Amino acid sequence: MELVTQELLILLATNFAVAIGAVVVLWLVSIPLRDVSIIDMFFAVILFAITAVSYVLGEGVPVRKQLLLLLVGLWALRITAHLIKRNWGHGEDARYTKLRSWVKDDRSFIWLSLRKVFLLQGVVIWMASLPVQVALQYAIPVELGWLAWLGTALWVVGFIFESVADYQLMRFRADPANKGTVLKTGLWQYSRHPNYFGELCVWWGLFLIACDNPAGFFTVIGPILYSYLVVNVTGQRTLDKKLAREKPDYEAYMASTSGLIPMWPKQKKSET
């Protein structure tokens, strides 16, 4: 069985063009808005666009194609709606505002943001979606195997986790009495970042679905890269440092609560 075919290479190249084209459009929109944060609100839309292109052009089995289109579509719809509701009208994210200080004027920042934010995220999006692209191309096996069912189950767990965690955090932040305090109830008593845990479960689940075909195993770079970024760059560790500076009781929360994988919270040792 040939793992890398001409058709697959054409599909990957087409989707790379889709990803880069989409981020360039968002870059152009960000210039008059003076808000680079729009890439965060619409990155899931780009991932779904890649999935849709792969669905149309891919030669995979209909049942696998339909499953992946449904799963990625549901994920993209939920996370895009959540991020737009949370971020729209609140101005540029502080991470990108800080990036503006790297250069002397707006003109320089425009080109910096293209390289450091938009094009970089376009490449990351394309790489993260490799399991989906490959799974939508290969026509064997003709039925969903046990890895596909396991991946779907993991996706469901992740989708529920991140949906519930985001809802709990949104309600917590909506109460002015909670300003400056730490959410320690619900899923957040078992993990400091249950939404990130759910997000990674979603994408590792999609990877397992791709592994129904041996070619899927070679796309592991996608979920590995995505996990590294969520844990070390844009998510867990960065947010932990920020919250530890801003909230006095966050360090105690860090000491008692798992960083990512939900676990029973540690009990304080009684003083003797």
C-alpha cells in the first residue's frame, strides 16, 4: 500500500494554500481594525475550511468523511461562538499589544504581525490538521475500526470537558463579586485548565481516527505540535505565570491543583 500518493500531496498543497490565504485575509482586516486578536477568534473557522476542502477533494470512505466533517464542524462552531462572545469589542489581546512594543511604529508592526502572528499561525493550523487531511483522503479501511471509535469517544470527552469548563468560567467572570479571585469549583477544582485538557482530547481523538489507516500514524506531528503550543507557549504555562502575578491566591491554587489532567486536589498538610 502506497502511503504518500500524488492525490494526497495535491490535497496537502491545496490546504496549505487555503490556510495561508485565510490568514493573509485576516491580516489585511486586522490592519484598519488595529486588532491582531481576530486570528484567535477565527482560527477554528480556518481549520474547518481545511476540513471542508478535504471532504470535497478527498477520496476517503464516506462514513469516515462524514464523521470527521461533523466532529470538526461541531468543535469549530462552538469554539468560534465562544471566542467571539468573549473577545469581540474588548480590544486587542495584551499579548499582541506587547508585541507592538517590539518595533518603532505601526508600519513596522504590520509586517511583524504578518510574520510572527498570521503566517506562523497559518502553518501551525495546517500542521495541526494533518490527521484530518490524511484521514479524509485514504479509502481504506472501508469501515470504521476500533481506533476510530476510540478516537470518537476521546473527542466526545474532550468536547464535553471544554464546553462545560468554558461555561463555568464565563459564569464565574460574569459575577463582579468574583473579580480578583480564583475559580476553584466545578471542573476547575480538578484541573487549573480543564478547557485546555478538553481541547487536547479533541485533537488527539481526531488523530486516533486517522490512525485507522497506517498513514495516520505519520501525522502525529500535528497533535504533538498543538499540545506543545497549548501547554508551553500560548496556554497553560503562560496563563499560570500571568495569573500568579495578578491573583494573590493563585500560587496556592497551583500547589493544590493539577495543571492540565484532571486529578483529585491535594489536601493541605495539617500543622502540628
